[in-house]
Amino acid sequence: MGFEELASLRDELVRQAAAEKLKKAQAKNVNTPAAKPSHPVDPLLVNIGLLQKHFPLAFPKKPAPKVPLKIGIHHDLVAQAEQLGLSAIEIRAVLKNWCRGKRYRECLVAGAIRVDLQGQACGFVSKEEASSSEQRKSQSQTA
């Protein structure tokens, strides 16, 4: 056997080894299940995050204080539900959770500016709304 034959044999063995290594890597990827999250994430939190991503001025992330939302903002969100990938029921659940929280009730003071989805001013919190919020806040503290 000459040097040329040995060189071609070596090249052939290298190609075979590379092909076998590729097959093993592909088989390993097929047999390996996708990584699962260490703990399940609440879909409500995922949907809140989605609104915070699309409308950061209306749905600010912590530690920024929440802002009073426009009366009827639910209708604006439902109109964009398809673009957001949310159903009307999911939007209602997100708003219910968002607006019943302590941070939201704290922002409802008389004269505070209400904002729409883009963060534009569109009204004020009335004295009645502020006092109603205070009553709900005190009821939740005593409960």
C-alpha cells in the first residue's frame, strides 16, 4: 500500500467518523425532551406581561406606580384582542386582577389623571371614585 492509498483511506475514515458523529448528535436531539420550566407559570401573569409589553404607559411594571385607567378601557382592549392573541374573557380576567390590587387602589386619588392604552390623558378620577376606592381599601384591610 502506497502513501496515496493510505492518505485516501485516512480521508475516508475521517468522513465516516464525522457522519457517524452527526447521526449520534441528531439522534440525541430527537430523543431529548424539550426542557420544561421548573415551575408552571400562571397564565394570568403571562397575559399581564403581554399587556405591559404592548402598553407600558397604561400597565407599568413594578416598581413604577400603577396609573388610573380610562373608564371603558376594556372595550379598547377587546377591540385589539385578536392582535394581542387574547380572548375577551382573558382580558376581563387581567383587568379584574389589575384593578383590584392594592397598588391600583392607591393610585385612585381625587383629581388623578386617567390614561388610555397609549398613556394619553383622558379624564380624571372623581371624588366619588376616590372615596369608593378608599372604602374598598379599608374593607380589605379589616378582612
